Amino acid sequence: MFGLRASVMKSAIIVPTMFSQQTRNTFILRRRWPPPLHKKGGKVPKMKGRHFVYDLVEDTSVKKKPDIRIVLNQFVEGVGTTGDVLTLHLNKAYENFILPGLAVYANPENLEKYKTYEKRPLEENTHSSPFVKRTMDCLHRLVLRVTMSNSEPWTLQPWHLKASFRKSGFVVPESAIEMPPVQIKGPDPNLLDKEFYVTVTINKKEKVHVRCRIYHWAAGQEQLPFEESYWKKPKQPLIPEQAEVLQKFPYQNE
Amino acid sequence: MASSRLQVTARQLSKTFKKKGRFEIGIASELPPAYKKFWREWKVLKPAAVHFVPQEGKWKRDELTGETYPIQNIPIPLKFPAEINEGIWGGEAVVKGFQKRDDRRRRVPHYWVPVLKRTVVRSEVLNTHLSVTVTDRTISLINDHYGFDHYLLKTPACDLVSVLALKLKKQILTELMNGCPRHAYDPKKQMEIYEEYKTYLSSYTPEEIEWYGLTWYEALSKVAKLKEAANKPIPLKNVYRKNLVEKLKSAGIESKSSSADEISATTSWLSKMNPFGKKDEA
């Protein structure tokens, strides 16, 4: 009897008294007062009210669950290519990859099945990097403002464009920029309401056209007024050969 | 026991008397062993411990006194609301009990209810997405089994609990037995899926699959239907006619002038009359 009471006291001390409000989670419970022992293979004794008093041992919804591993079974933009193994949070992996069928569970069979794709040479893959589509989209949307002098004569060079790209937040090497077929010279007021495009090569593979507009810059009083939302307004093509391509660019709506 | 020398008392009789089980009353006694197997898997087997941590081993020793006690894991009783059959709760259920929030206060009644959420599960074999009510435990079980189909097929009925899960399991098994007809548009994929899941078929016979996942009343009505179809009543007029023809044959009298063309050939209006036909037919 003493032993039993001691064990009861012990269990009562360990369990923290918390239950201040109702929470709806997966519960792991424990009897505060376990029922007495019964005969081997016999009936469980009739239980009293106190045998239904439970203490919360653990709440599994509060505990952090381990991440799960998945294998991509196709190219996913911004994530990876076939055969890439990802370690993700349970819900993200399930909802964003397993359910749409973009990935499968990383069990030994699937790892073996999609391993072959991993060894393929880079040329065979359709994309040079998982993030290249995103970069292409960003450049496609961009209306590049090329700031040139209003007083000094100039001829448009790749390094001008490189600097303009850098101002807009894109690091583009000069070698990746393909200039328009016609030389553009200035300052020239005719350039103001015109646009043209240059071609940027990403990772020596993907090519994307970028719209450019010349902006004449001058200090002090000669400064031209700033045009509000210039990227939303369509302009005339500077080079007639480029007109067809320029028509296909998207304009951000109001 | 039945020897005449033994004095049969009420006490002895009460010992020999065995209460009739579920499968020994009425039409239930005609349920096939295939259904009995499923019933055992569903209702008799002990489900896995979800809401408590079972103690390991057979014995434990009291640290203070050194006494040895047997370990008896008495499971926490669960409540199964009707809604459990419309979702897949992964073995979770409602626990009804008390909380002792303070040592100096009276215990208060409390229900521990699992958190339910509606999400989508993908079944490879059925080739569909399903919107079902689940718990977090279900999703982690699906992930642990590497897929919804594997989870359903590997888990015994006592852990699935819900009728919905059992019906889906039955449908998946039937689909596998027929060789995945839903993937017929892509024979390569069909073959792959069949190869992946065919191991589960080995533990069921076709009859067991047919009786799998039926509730008690569904099983009983199925038995009744089968029985009715087998013992379809034959109209007595057919029986009597057959008997009469046999009798006539045995007596050596040839049946004549009974064929239809002979009747039509006769001119007598009496033979053309059909007393059981409609008015205009007569």
C-alpha cells in the first residue's frame, strides 16, 4: 500500500498543473490514478470515476515535426530539376509538391528510379538553372531607362547599358549584352518618345529581349521633367525592324 | 456431461450455457468466413495506442519496496462520433474524461477532441484526388507510408476505424484485382502501378475483397439478397404443368393438338378463346 501511494504521489508531482483553457489538438494522455491490477486473462475491474481523470502527457501539434525528404520528378521553376532531393517542412512538401504531382516521396525505390536523370549532362537539360525562368520573366517585364547626357555628344555602348542595368538592380556583364543593329547617337530630342530592345544572354544559353528608353539627363535648370509611370505608356519603335517584337511586350496595367 | 448419473443443477447448467455470439443469431449465421475475417480485423483486434503511451515489457519493479508488478495496459476508452465515418482520422477519436486542474478542487469533466481539417489526398491506384476531413496524424501517417494507397493497404481495419477509409480500401483492392483499369490510357504506367501495389493482393482472396469494408447491416442485407436470388420461387402452374406432361408421357398418351399453329388452323372459335387474356384479345 505504501509503495502504491508513493508511486501515486510521484506521478502527481511530475505532472504540471496547466489546463487553464481548452485546446483542440492530438493528445497523449495518462491516467492520474491507474486502476488496480486484475487477474491474468481476467476481466478488467469496474472502473470508478477517478480512473477517468487524465493528465496531458504530450500535445503533438505543439511539437515540431521533422522535415520530410522528397524527390522531384520533373523540372520545377525556381526549385530544381528531376532527381533533386529536397528536405522540406511536412505541410509545404505535401501541399506544394506531392499533391500536384511535382515530386514523389524519397523512398529507396524512387531515389533509384530518378537517379538516372541526375547524371545527364547539362546540355540535355532544357534549363541552365532552376532560377533562370524567374530571371527571364523579370527582364522581360523590365523597361530599362538608359540615362545619357543632354550636353555631351555620345554613341551608345554596351557599358552604358551595363550601368543602366546595375541602376535597375541587374548585374549584367558587357559580354552578355547584344546591341541593336543600328548605332544610336545623341543627344537627340527625337530619341525621347522612342524605344528599342537589346538582347541579354543568361548563362550563355537563354536569350531574352529587354526594352530600353533613352532619357536625357542634364544638371540644374536644363533637367527634363520626370515622366510619371513611364513604364506603363507604350512608345514608338526607334528601329523599324524591331517593331514586331516590341509590340509583344507586356504593359503593366493600372 | 449428459450422463444420467450426474445430477444436473442450475449452477452446472449455467456453467455449460454459452451465450450466443453475434455470428450465431438469425441470418448472421449464414455470413461467410470472409466477412468474419474482416469483422475480426475491424472490431476484435486491438487498435494501436494513439492517445496513451503503452508501457513496455511484462513486469516492473517498484523502486522503493522492490515489489514486482505485472504491467497491464488498460487502453483509454474512446468515443466514436458519427462524423468519424465521414473522415479519415488516423486512429484518433474523442476522449471523454475528467481533468483535475487543482489538487484542492473537484475534478471537472472534459472532452479531448482531435483537430480536424479538410485537405486533399491523392490516390495513385484510383487516379484521383479526394477532398477528405483528416487530422495531422493522418497526413504524417500518409507521409510515413510513402503515399495514401500504401497507408490504406498496410494499415489494418481496426486502425483505420472509419467506414470511408474502409470503402476506399475495398475500392483500391478491387481496382488492383482487375489490373488497374483506370490507367488503361497509359499501359506503361498501368503496369508500373500494378507492380508497385500487387504485393498487397496476396493477403486477400477475391471473395474476401468482395466482403471487405461492409458494415454489419450491409453484410446482412447482402446475405439476404444472395439468399433471395438463390431461392427464387417457381410459379406453381409451371410445376404442375411439368408434372402433368410427365404423367401423360409415362401413361403413353402422346400430347397432340397443343402446338400453336394447329390451334390457329382450327376453325372452332372455342379453341381461339383465351380466358386469361385481355378483353380485346379474347
